[in-house]
Amino acid sequence: MMKPKDLALTEVPCPQGMGACPQPHRSSRVSRSARGYLHAAVCAVVAASMIGCESADDAQVTAPYVVAIGATEAPTYADANLSLYESQVAVPFPIRKPTSAQLGALKSGVTPYPHSPYLLDSDETIEVNFTVTNLDNQSHDVWLLVDPWNEFVRYRPGVTVVSDDETEPNLSGIETAFVLGPLQRLQGNIQASDMSTLALKLDTAMSIDQATFIMDSAYGAGTLLNHDFNTQNRPGADDPLLASYTPTVVAGLTGFDLGLQAYEPMNVAIEVTVNVLDNSGTGKVAPPGTTTGLIGAPPAILSVPGSL
């Protein structure tokens, strides 16, 4: 039987590589109900108080993205033992779409990609600033979730139902737990190093997804994917489970799905802005206000096999 894990008492995001953050339960089913009043409320309280980014002044800053859980919403996942409330919003980065000539110049057969990445992790520096706001007069436990994209795939962890009494939640790319007091507002930052590690984790997940596993394999794809996205682990030669799956070429992130998750109904919202610094020297990051010619969402979904 799956039971909610204890919530870490934290008011700042837990860094990648630290084991103090709890791993929340996940659901791939996303609520789509209207949240206009929550959007307006959180924008009012954060408009003048977003944390500044430490990147260079010429970094491109996205428009704010807001996602909220409303107290009147039905659970996005429920069984006899657990109810989950979750909302998500897509957060694309302002990455220019490659031209036909640029695509034609990319090498094929670069594992685990169909061709060498157009956007490399070294082409960009990403930082995420966020403000999470409790709009209720009572305390709430809530999780911030980040599920990454690159130009090839979009990661959706989902949940794996093992039996009527057991559900295994799969891990998001980044998961941070908060205890919010009544009407409390917290600010935080996901640093560039964490976002770079997230890019490596997504590429490692692509390698795992393409591997062949036999019945007597010591570890299956689901186990390895959750090991990869666990905040305590970093892909590479020092991790014996991930060393053979870690690519030497790392594709850059092109966006992510931002989520909030909880075990009870509540009125809680989060707003993020993303600072994207172009390191490519070739203008792969578009200026603010650009709405055309962008790379957009990736064409494929990567999920844990058998997940909902």
C-alpha cells in the first residue's frame, strides 16, 4: 500500500544531489479547470517581488507562467488509499527553430538522439525564479514539480499501478516540498547548475528508454528511470547504474512542464519566470516578444513504461 511520505519542512528548493527532499507521488492526469481568480491573486502579490537572476544582463526573461490548484477541483488521481491534486502548465523557452540548412548539417547516429542536437546544454544558461503563494487561511503541504523537455522528447513520469493496494509514483525531474503557512508567500530559485543536471538526466532517460531489457535483467527501465531522476543521483561514471546510459553529448533544455501537487484540496498558486542566457554565439535564443520561428514543444513523449 502506498502512503504519502513525510514532508520535509523547507522554505527553499532542495538542491539536486541532496537527499533531504521527499519524492512526492505523481499523476500524469492534469486538471484543466479554470483558475482565473487564483491567477489574478498570485500575480498581484508577486508582481513587485520576484527574485532577480544572477545571469548576465542580456539574458532573455520569459513572461510569467502561473499554475494553481483550486479548492473546488476534483482529484487528478484517486484510489482507495490516496487522492492527488495536481495542475500543470507548459513553459517553453524562447529557442529559435533550426533552419533546413542547420538541420542538414547535423550528424546522424549520435546516441541516444536521431541526430546530433541542434541545441546543446552548453549553448544556454537557464535559471528559474518562482513565487509560491498560499491563498488560504490555513497551512498546506505542496510540491513544486518540473518535468523537462529537449528538442526530441518531453518527460511525463505518471504513476504505475502495481495492484489494487499498491501504486508506485514515478519521480519528476525536480521535486521540491513546501509547508506553507496561512496566506504565506515563498520565493526561490532553481539554479543554472541544477537545470544543466536536469538536461543530462533527460538525455540519460532517453538512453534508458531505448535500451532492451530481458526478463532476468537486474533492473528494468522503470527502476532505472526513477533512479536517474532521483535528486540524490547524478548520471555519469560515478553512478554504476547509470554510467553505461549517460551520453557524452548533452542536448539543451527547450522547456519544461511546471506542476503543483498536493494531497488535499487547496487554493495555492505558483508563478515562474525563466532567464535564458544565449551562450551559442549564433542567436539560438530569441529576444523577448518573439512568437514565431520558435522550436516549440518536442514531438515525442517519454514516460515510464506502463505508467498512467
